[in-house]
Amino acid sequence: MALCLGDGSTMIEITRFTELDTEIKSALKGFIKNEFGHIPIVKQTEWASPDWTVIYFVGNQIATFYNIIEREISIDGKESKVAGINNVITPKEFRGNGYASKLLSETENLIFEKLKSEFGVLLCADSLIPFYEKLGWYKIDCPVYFKQSVGERLWGANTMLLTKGKKVTPTLVKLNGLPW
Ligand SMILES: CC(C)(COP(=O)(O)OP(=O)(O)OC[C@H]1O[C@@H](n2cnc3c(N)ncnc32)[C@H](O)[C@@H]1OP(=O)(O)O)[C@@H](O)C(=O)NCCC(=O)NCCS
């Protein structure tokens, strides 16, 4: 699925992860490894595989991208369909041009309309909170559990939500699988 933006030199492509072109997949893998590959907690954790990849192309170059994991998670005991967002990355040479903000806001409806999710959910470090807040995401302050082969674990950093309507304040979240 491709959406054209602006003058035709930029394009957003939304692709099932399993259908990504091999070269693109390996380029994305390289960007992810560069950004997060050296972080001990990233190396020590088992992560979910994405269902979708959303890429913003400038010409034929990857200017920014992110992945989506579709999941039914448990929020205060109720199962809710969510779109988990991860690996939001703008390659260094494209940073500071508003590309990540633009991609996330332009594709917000993907979460609610096409994927019929009730929430966007992302797990992030403290420093990124203001960036996502500007885009309408908000931090929740409750325990968030995820699965690993060794059992259930408590997420130690931040969890942010995106909702279409009013903000929610859950008291317990279970991701019902690997984190993203
Ligand atoms: C975060 C990131 C995706 C932003 O991409 P971008 O295309 O440059 O984003 P935009 O131009 O839309 O917005 C840039 C804003 O993000 C902020 N930002 C970027 N990286 C940041 C960081 N590590 N900590 C805090 N703020 C950060 C910038 O200060 C800027 O804020 P401003 O709008 O108030 O000036 C990019 O810096 C990146 O790939 N970082 C490394 C990977 C990463 O940490 N991803 C987030 C995973 S949760």
C-alpha cells in the first residue's frame, strides 16, 4: 500500500513485514542494528517480530521508518486490540527535518482505521517522551508486563499510548507476548 505525499518526490509505503523487498529489509536491519544493537538491555531481551513496516521515502532513499506489531493486550483485565510501534528511526543524515513527526502523524489513522486498533502503544526511553507528547502520545504510570522464554517480566522504562478519544489511566497492562 503506498500513499503519495506532496510533490511526488516523497512517498509513504505501508508494507507487511513479510512482504518487504529483501534489500529494503536488510537496509532497515542495518539502521536498527546501528541505533540499538549495542544497548545491553536490547541485546538481552527477546523482541516481537513486526507485522507492518511504514517507510517515508525521499526520492528512493529511506528518510524515516517504523514498525507495527498487532496484538491483543490486556488493559485492566480487558483485551484490547493495539498497534505496537517500534524502531522509529530516521537515518542520521535525514534527522531534524520533521520526517519522523510527519510520518507518525500522517499514518496515525492506520492504527485506528485500517488496523482497527483501540490504542497505539510504544515503549520508550525517558528522553523521547517530549518528542512523542508533541504528537499526541501520553505516558501511562502503571506496571506493564511482557513475556520472555524465562517467564513474565516487568517493563522498566516508559509506556506511552495514543488514543483517538479521551486519555485512559490504566492500573495494569499485560502485553500478552514479547515486547516491541
Ligand atoms: C527520534 C528520531 C526518530 C527523530 O527523527 P527526526 O526525523 O529527526 O524527527 P523530527 O525531525 O520529526 O523531530 C525531531 C525532534 O526529536 C527530538 N529528538 C530526536 N532524538 C531525540 C533524543 N534522543 N532525545 C530527545 N529528543 C530527541 C529532537 O530534539 C527534535 O525535537 P524538536 O522538534 O523539539 O526540535 C531520530 O532522532 C532517531 O532515529 N533517533 C534514534 C533512534 C531512536 O531513538 N528512536 C526512537 C525509538 S522510541
